[in-house]
Amino acid sequence: MTHTNVTPDVVHSTLSQHMLADGFDIVLDLDKSTGAYLYDAITGKRYLDFFTFFASNPVGMNHPKMRTDEFMKTLGRVALHKPSSSDLYTVEMATFVDAFFRIAVPSHFKYVFLIEGGAMAVENALKTAFDWKVRKNFAKGYDREVGHRVLHFKQAFHGRSGYTMSLTNTDPAKTDLFPKFDWPRVSNPGALFPLEGENLKRTIDAELESIAQIENAIATYPDDIACMILEPIQAEGGDNHFRPEFLRELRRICDQHEIMLIFDEVQTGVGLTGSMWAHQTLGVVPDIISFGKKTQVCGGVIERTVDRIGVPGAGLQAWLGPTIGPRVYEVGVEVRDAFLAHDASAASAFVATRPGHWLLDLYAVARQRLAGCGIASVSGGTHCTHTEQDLFFSFRRDKAMQRMAACIWRV
């Protein structure tokens, strides 16, 4: 085998002979780049990396725990083969899926599909929605396939592959001259900051206009919209943030009209927004999220409702029975860790009191869990069994076993 001796100074000219090479001028040195710094093999300069390969390099370059002999040996052994993982399974694949669900996947999701490329992750999320919607329409009495449309937003970027080119609408050069589906596109009511006063009013007005467009699209294509897809924060489209109130309304609309809500978290997922997934901070749970980039493998995770047909969360009401209140319920690190392992967004329910101890708001955690199920109508949760001695028994206060019951009934 003949090897070409390519030096850093001829990298661009070598590539340009056979492919488009209009990227950055630097030549990345994979060995000398460390942490948040990229090393240019041509000039020897180090650059602070705010790029992170389009948000796909979460732990920086040459992380020490990824440079151990054991890790490098395992990586090399696994990279040697490329099995068709849909048909042949390995210990390594099962180990990854198990770790992914233990560490990264919120409890309200049950299934995962894995694929190469963020656009392909979005495509498979759409295919899941198409299959689900068409089957539901068959069950409703349709004798033809209905449920092939995707409602999406202006300034969205979901990829540059087949289906996704009908959704992406940022730089026209990325989608021009390619055939596309005529799917409903609505305005994107990005928040205007600071989000107060006139800015808040204008944002809410924009939300109402977007919702009106959504309702009109649903009326125009009854039963034919399989899913609604959006990025929780539009990145390429202009760093557009959406208020949780708007996203909750989207959740309600999707539940009402049996439309899957898909969040494209290829860009926002895996810790980039302060929680593992952006939707956790925003408090709205989609039916599917697509992921990629920082996970190194792409795909989607699917909410438990996909495998059941029941009453949607928006059609339910919840009442929180009495429990110990947030001003007196102090817990240690083991309890806090257990809650955070289940859902990182639960951190907002803890208030530090002294080293290794926190006050826990059980009502707040309950509301988070219910919101995760799409249940927005929640009442109760105003009492404290410890401090309201005339109303409730409290073992923590009374140091004796008794019985207490809370009732809820249908009228």
C-alpha cells in the first residue's frame, strides 16, 4: 500500500483537488488540542473553542478519562467492526443503551432508536409519527392513508436530508432546487428580551398569532397532521427562545387533536442548556425527542404514551394530597441524589440549609412529574402536615404511629 505523506501546509490544497474545502483556515491537530483549546498544526496557535464542532464536542479535546490505555484500547477494538446493529447485537451496544437510559434519558421516555446523523434522527422521528397517525386513522374508519403532514415553524433547522429539507428554512441555499413537501409552516414567536413590559406583550401577541395559524392548519388538514416539530431553542434560526407557556399550549393542542409533539434536541440536548435536555428546564414533555451531535450516535427517544391509547394528560386533572411542607422537610445528600438521578430538573425543588442538607419541596417535585405527563391542571398542595397540628397527623412531629387518609371523588 502506498501512503501519501500529507503535511499540515498542504491539507487544504490536497482536499481541494477532490472536494469542496471552504471551511476554516486552520488545520486541527488532534493530538495537541486539549480541553477547550484547538491547536492549529500550521501556525502553532491555540484557539479558545466556542465552536465545538457545531455543538458536538461536549467534553473538549483529549479528555484525560478518554485517553487512558484501557479506554483507547476498547475504542480501537470496537471501531474495527461496523455490525448492522438493527440485526446483530453486542455487549457493547447493550452496555451503551443501559448507561444512556440510566444517566441521560428522563423517566418519562421508554424507547430509543439509534441511527447515524442528526437529520436521520429527525427523519425517523417523523416516520414514527406517520406510522402512528395513519394507523390511528385506519382505526377511526379511514380506508386510505391519512396522516402524512408535518406542522413546523419558520426559521427552523432540522437537517438537509429528504424529509428534513421540507422543514428547514434558514439559509435558502441549503434547500433551494430540491423537491420538497408542501407541509404547513407557522410563525415562530421567539421571546423578546428583556421579557417584560412591551417586550412581553409583543411576545404574547406573536404567540397568539402562531397559535391561530396552527389552529387554521389543523382545520385545513383534519386528521392529516401527524406531528408538530420544533427546536426548544432555535439555534441556526437566530437563537430564538420560546416561553414555557407557549410550549405548554402546543402540548395541549397536540393532545387535543391527536398530534405527536416532537422536540428536535440535536442542538440543545446533552447539557448545553443547564439540564440534560432543554425541555426539562422548560417543563414540557414531548412525545419524541431527536438527539445527536454530542452523543456521538444519533437517534430518538420515545415517550411511554406512544405504546398506549388512553386519555391524554391535557384531559386529566390532579389533586395533591397533604404532605410535609417545604419549609420544614430537610433531607440529606442520599435523598437529593436519588431525586436528581431520576430527573435533573428536580434540583429546583431543593434549597440548601447547611453542608449536606437541603429543604425539599415535595409539592414542586410532584408538579414537575405531573407536568412531565402532560397534566397541567393541578390543585392542592397547600398544606403542611408538620406545622398544621390541628389538621394533620405527623410522625416526624408526634413520634407516634397513627393513620391519616385523604379522599378524592368524582362528581
